[in-house]
Amino acid sequence: SILKIGQIKTSPPYQSQRVMHNNAGK
């Protein structure tokens, strides 16, 4: 349960950085 919560919490930032990278690359 704790591990799942940690992964979910690290999921949003990961996608956010990916979107920022995509925008910068464009």
C-alpha cells in the first residue's frame, strides 16, 4: 500500500516533466 502511494505520488511529477520537455522540444 505504502509503495503504491509512493509510486502514484511520483507519477504526476514525471508526466508533468515529460509535458514540459515536449513543449520545450517543440
